[in-house]
Amino acid sequence: MVSLRRTPLYDIHKKYGGRIVDFHGWELPVQYEGILKEHQTVRSDVGLFDVSHMGQIWVRGPQALDFLQKTNTNDISRIGPGRAIYSHLPNDKGGVVDDLIISCFEKERYFLVVNAATLENDFAWLQKQAQGFQVQLENKSDYYGMIAVQGPKALELINADFPQVLGLPRFGAMELDVLGQPGIVTRTGYTGEEGCEFIVPAEHTPKVWEHLMSRGAALGVKPCGLGCRDTLRLEAGYLLYGSDIDMEHSSYEAGYGWVVKLDKGDFIGKAHFAKQKAEGVKRRLIGLKLMDRGVPRPGHQVSVDGKFAGILSSATFSPTLSVGIAMGYLDRPDLKPGARVAIEMHGRQIPAEVVRMPFYLSKELKNAKA
């Protein structure tokens, strides 16, 4: 029997009443006061998330950029020191090994944050691709803890002790002293709200968490679990690796073609991506909204004009919109917003319509994307 791993904040979760579950081999809180309350806290005030289970990998060396260009769909040359970028690691067939965020701190020094469940495979894949490059890879996932601060009041909380962070643009990154220890802060997140992620030495993580909780008391800060992290990210249209994207689905099929830069030079899987862009996709990840009451779930079947069209990959009840929302791969890539479909739920065909994603995005992030 494989023992479950614990983050540096395990005792903190118990202290605050977190309900612990097995999440890809990690003991993490699914909720504290409740998913709905925590969701609303992040949409209206500020919430803290333990994301220490995420993987952290350093890429260093004179050919670090060349190596990342080969192994990523996005154009990593677009970021210089102090900036970060979202990207996909493609496989040879155009599928996705993982999605990740890459931060640049120096010309020859990059920092990768990858998904917890894929960390070992990611690192092995990158090591394999590094053959022939003057580059050093270092998996530092056990060294770091990671805290996400998310919500419309997140920057107000952070400004109390780290005013320099407010000078970062969206997807900015910096190294700084975090309460006496060297750390990293990135202006990123997974909720559709403003915020930052603190990456600090593991043993220092509880001190940072408790400090943020104390500082944020007047702002309504609350600890938040995996449950609301999932409802928040789905409202924001963010992909969940292993559900919405994987080795068998491409960036184009997932509606993330914007992370594929075919004009940047050669990279793994480029020929497959070029062919797919030229010919079009045969299936596409499509956003759906229920037109009747109900809570859709992953695995529910979708039909169009009475014919099976696909299966939901992510689905939930949206606390912000008060309606069931979902995304799923349908073999009708031609469907436009407003098109009607049906989702089979408990033996009934529930009407739904195709909608553009994201389902929700804060006005701050909308302005940042403009």
C-alpha cells in the first residue's frame, strides 16, 4: 500500500478544520467551512490555497531557451527576466504531456511549475529531450511549498508586506525575501481572479500562511480547499490536466490554439499541429450551460439532434452564475454559441446550449487580457 504524501501545511489544514482527502496521492483539504462559502470568499474577498503539491523544476544553462523552445508549444523567447508564460509540453503525436507555467529570472535560468500528478513523467520526459543540449534540469519540488492568494482583495493583502509585487504585470515573476527567506512570487492563479502565488522553502511555508491569515483578517481572508478550486477554475474556463487535456488531445482540440506558435521554429509535434491547423479539428472542447435545473457531472453523455456527440470532461454547478456548466469534447466542432444540445442526467435529457468560455472572468483580468 502506497502511503499518502503531506504538504508542509498539513498540520495547518487540521488546525483550521480542513476535511482531508486523497488527491493524486496527497493528503489535501477538499473544504473547510464549505465549498460554496469558500467559492464566494474568493469571488468577493480573498482566499488562501495550499498548492504545495505542484511540481517545481529549474532549467539552467547556456541553451536553456533553445531547450524550452523545442519542448514547448508556446514561444518562450517572448518572455525575459521578470515575466512568466503559460504553455503546453507536446508529445510526438501532438498530444499534451502537461500544461505548465514558465518563469524567466535570467537569460539562462527558468523556473517551471507543473502539475503534481504528472511531475515524475514530466521530469523524465524533459530529461530525455535534454540530450544534446547544454542545459541542467533540477527537480526542486520537495524543497518548496506554495501558497496561492486569490480574490479581488488579494493585492490589497499582499501590498501590506510586499508592495513591490504590485509593480508586477499579470504573469510577472520576481525573486524576493519572503518574511526572512528567499522566495518567488508570480502574478498568476487558477481562479479567474487577481492574485499571486508564493513559492518558498517548505519549512517556511506555515509561517507565511499564518502571517497572511493574520494580515488578511480585516479583509475577510479564508482558507480554501480543492472543492472550490475546481468550481472556480471551471468558471474561468481553465483546463484540468487529465480531464480536459491529456496525451490524446491536442492544444487545438482543447481550444487553446493560442499557445501553439508555429512560426517560432521547430518544436516537438510541430508537424502534427501544422496539419491540424490546416485541416481543422474533428473534435473540440466546447463550453455548455444547462437551460434547466440540474448539476452536470464529468462522464455525462452529450447528444446533438438525438445523436451521441461526446462526453463531459469537467462539469459542476456554478455558484457565481447559479446554473450548471460544463465542458466536453464533442465531435461537432462546427457548433457555435447558442446551439442546442442535450445532456443525459439520471436517465433524462436535459437541454443545454453551447456558450463561449470562460463562463466567468473578473473585470480585472478582463482588462489585463485586453
